[in-house]
Amino acid sequence: MEDTEDIIDFANTMLGEDLDADLALQMAENAKNLVEGARQWRMLVKEDSTKTFGPADTYLTEKALPTDFLMEKKVVLGIEADDDYCEYDPIQYEERRLMKDRPVYYINSADNKIGICDSVSKTYTIFLQYIKTTPALTLATAPVWPARFWPIISYLMVELQKTGIDYDDINVNQALAHNKNAAMLFAQMIEWDDQIALKAKNNRAGIRRDRNANRTNFIKD
């Protein structure tokens, strides 16, 4: 497979009929979104450092989120030149006034903005690590994931076409439950993602940096 057209052709072959071209492309896009929304894939992690938080900013000073933002993973305020970093914890939007003097952040989902609580004496870069959305598929483009996993989209298209289940009423595991090959391939994709995540951590649970302490937790074999 080289592109989405090949993904659709594979689905048509399994169905034994050619789906309407526009419908097939929309089905492929919906299937792609089902897979990408199934977990916080490492391949979708991205960092934005275009925003800052300084002495003049308050908990009501909201910054625009990236246009491809889906959900945040971690928020760190830092000054790279000083090696000064602090990880901020998330709170709910409606808690921002109660927590305005603490090192926390909130997401204003309605307006696609992020707000930082706390007060600082210097200007810090906001390092926003987040899960990104991916561009809509066209016949000439392809998913951002490895090509060996693209048939999952074809399998999803076939299962949902046969059953007539709405994409909004089902998750990827339910859709693939009756297709052994698809379920095995999706399990391999999860294992691949888990291995990437574990390798990136060097078998550790992660490091947290704040202005008071460093914390490192190791995963035992």
C-alpha cells in the first residue's frame, strides 16, 4: 500500500463491490480517526513552544492552542538558558479562580485556549506537549502511521459497512472484534506503540521537575 486509494481498493476487494468514491474516502477518514482516538499514540505526540507566561500575565491570560491540538500530555514552564523548568499540574476550567496562585494550568476547550495560574517574576516559555490531530485523508495521501498498519482502516471500513453501525456509537476494539486478522494487527500496533514509549523512558516511569524537587520512579523488571 502506498496511499489512501490503495487502502480503499483493499476494502473494496474484501467487500466484493466498489463503494461510492466520496463515501469510501469519508469512511477511510472516519476509520483513521477511530484508530487515532483509541489511545495517546507516541506517533502523535508533538510540542509547541511558541507561547510565554510572564510577570504581566495572570490566570485569566489565555493563550491560543495549536490548530492541530487534540489533548495535552504535559505542560512545562521553563527558561532554557537557565535550565529552569517546572511541570504544571492540570485543573478543571471552573477551578481556575480557586487555584489562581498555584502552579497549575487549565484548558478552555470551548475557545481552544490554555490558561496558566501562578505568578512569576520572569518570562517563561510554555512547553506544551500534546497529542495532535492529523490532516484529512485524500486519495493521494496516507495516514502518518507505519504502512504495515494501514489495513486496519480497510478492515474497519468493511466491518462498519457490513453492520451499518454508526462511527459515533462504537470504538475501534468493538468494530474489530469479529475480524481476527484486524484484531491481531491492531494488537501489534499497540505493542509497537508500547515498545516505543518504554524505550523512550529507558524503563523508567518518568522524571518530574519542579522548583522544589526532582522525582524519578523506576519500573522494576
